[in-house]
Amino acid sequence: MGKTDWKAEAKTLKKKLEKLKPDTAKPTKKAKPVSPLAPASFPVLPQIAGVEFAAVEAGVRYLNRKDVMLVRLAPGTAMAGVFTRSSTRSGCVRDCQAKLAMKVPAGTGAAIIVNSGNSNAFTGLVGDKAVAAVTDAVAQALSIPASRVFSSSTGVIGEPLPFEKITAKVPDLVAALAGDAIEMAAHAMMTTDTFPKGAAATVQGDGGMIHIAGIAKGSGMIAPDMATMLVYIFTDAKIAPAALQKMLARNVDATFNSITVDSDTSTSDTLLLAATGQSAAAEVKGPVAKAFEAALHGVMRDLALQVVRDGEGATKLVEVRVTGAASAEDAAKVAFSVANSPLVKTAIAGQDPNWGRIVAAVGKSGAQADRDKLTIRFGDVLVAQNGWRNPDYREEDGAVHMQGQELLFHVDLGLGKAARSVWTCDLTARYVEINADYRS
């Protein structure tokens, strides 16, 4: 064989070896079963004036799926946010917190960029550099200050973010921006989620309608504060950043800080609220402010409950309602003690009306409780009161309640007027399967 033939053979072999090289991105696995608690379809969300969305496939971790989304926000947009209080929170979270604290020049636009598949958490200075590279690329492409580009990453903890895959796609994202692409953006944020989450509301303002639309991702590692959860809510309301932040902070406790799937708080939890000010309505004040805040609360609560409905392996949505507590702190202690109890959650999965496990969860909570004043109900079924089981309680009545998809456990402590509701789901074998296989 001649010299030229050897070169050709070597070139062919080199091409074959290139194809065999491992890629950091992994093929998308077969479709996951959708949660039985999922809504029938993604809701119709209003287009918010001054907001555009785009999503692309960047191969951050998986192939053949959209995994990066971009939001462009009009000049003059007011921003507010709340975040995880984890001491190991990600570089993205710290960057967003710092940027929200900065003074913003009037009439400045903003942007949000999100990737799934890699949380860029616990990645040290390398992670900080990745945040800067991504936000700088978006800022340059949109001609806005980098201080107005907010980023989020969700997925595996402790692995360096392949940010070059994201920055390479920024031109494609910018070219694809459209006002009606919010559902696509919701899909791009998903990790172990089985369905995209969206909610909306409208409010009659002075001189026009005010619209609110929000999207969220979250399925596992869900517990305050906040709950792995990313949430982005958009409105065309005219409202000052300080007022927007106060409304958001007032409503997060009863919504996103009242859900738990597995008691594990994430490093990446982020909730950003953007108000473009492009509604025809006047600035949000007075009675309109109350109506707007109520509508905002409704959107936040809807999204929070969708996260629980998509809890990893969940088959039941459960409200743990605590009343009669001596203090708000005690009400929360009892509610979360019941909602996070593996014994309670596995009993729910098995449809076993084992109310003794609720008694145990109340007792271990650390809250003030009196055996002889405690009352427990499954829905409308009075199970226990006055320190022991209700003489008229029938096990089959409790079993019927446990067969439903949406359950209520009502615990009245009989000691005061404080109350708290927390939402959780059951703990099934599917949860173990998902998390045992998460990185493989």
C-alpha cells in the first residue's frame, strides 16, 4: 500500500475516533410519566407587553431538548426577587441578589437567562466566572448593562457549568425572541419536572387592564426557604420597585414557603418578579394595589401548588392545616413536622389512615401541645379528640378519604388562634427511583 493510502487510512480512523469521544451532554432519556396530579394542559397565558421569550437546545447536560431560555424585558422594567437562604447558595443566586441591590438608571432594560441540567452551585470562583461570562454575553447582545442581566441555573450540584455552550447560543436566543413563547421557556427550565407550570391573572386598573403571567419549575429538593425551584412572574403594571419588592416579600411565606416535597432546601431557589409598566392603567395605588396584590398572591399560590403536584413520584396532594396554635411559629412547626414526616408520607402513599403517625409528628415538632386538647380530622372525618380516638370513628371512613387524590389533614391544637397551612405530597417508590438515578 502506498504512502498516500496510509494517510487516507489514518484520516478515516481519526474521524471514527472523534465520533467515539464522550460528550458531556447525555442523550435525553425516554419520556417520563406525567404526574397524575398534573393539569390537563398548559394554561393560556396573556402576553405581557414589554416581555419576550426564547428557548434553544444548548446541550448543557442532555441532548435533543431545549435547556436554555432567555427573557428580554423592556426599558423601565421594575425588578424584585426573593431567594434561597441556603449558606451554600449558587453563584447565580448571589449575583442576582447583588444586582437587585444596585441603583438602576432610569429607562434601563433587563434580561433573564436560565439553563437546566447544571446548577453551577458549589463550583467556587469557576462558577462565578461562568455567571459573568453568560450575563456579559447577554448584555452585549441586547445592548444593556450586565448589572441588569439576571441568571439562574438548575440541575446537578458541584459540576462546572459548560458556559461556552450557553454563550454560543446567545445569538440564536436573541434572534428567536417572541412575545408568545412563554410556554417554550417554561419547558426549557425543567429538570425532573414532568410538566411545565404556568399561571395567570388579570386586574382592572384605573384606565385599563393589568395582566400577570408566571412560570415555574420544581419537582424535588422542595422545602423552604424557598423550595429546587425557579419562578418568574411578569406583569405590565406600573409600580415602583420598592412597592413591588414589598408585595412579593409579603406573599412568599404563605405560598412558596408553605410547600414541601422532601424537606430538602435547594442551593438555587430564585423567584424574580418583573413589572414592565406598559399597561394602559395608571400606577398601582390605593384599592387597585390591594386587588393587584391579591391577584399576585393567587398566581404565586397556583404555581406553588403545581410544584407540589409535580413532586417527584407524587400521586397525592396533601394540605396539612393547623389551627388553634399558641403562636404562628408553633403552627408552622406542627404543620411542617406532619408534612415532612416520612412515616406520614409513606402512609399517604399506601392510602393507610394511620392517624397515630400524625399524633407522633405533632409531639416531636417542638411546639406547645396538649394531648387532651388535640383534635385530628381527615377531611370532614373526626378521627381523634380529647386525648384519644373519637368513639364514633370508623377506620373505613378514614380509608375512603385516603383514596382521594387531594387530601386534607386538619390538626387543631386547642391552645390559641394561630394557624398555618402547608402543602405536601406522598413519598413513593418512584421518588427513590428518580433520585437514585438522578446523575446517571
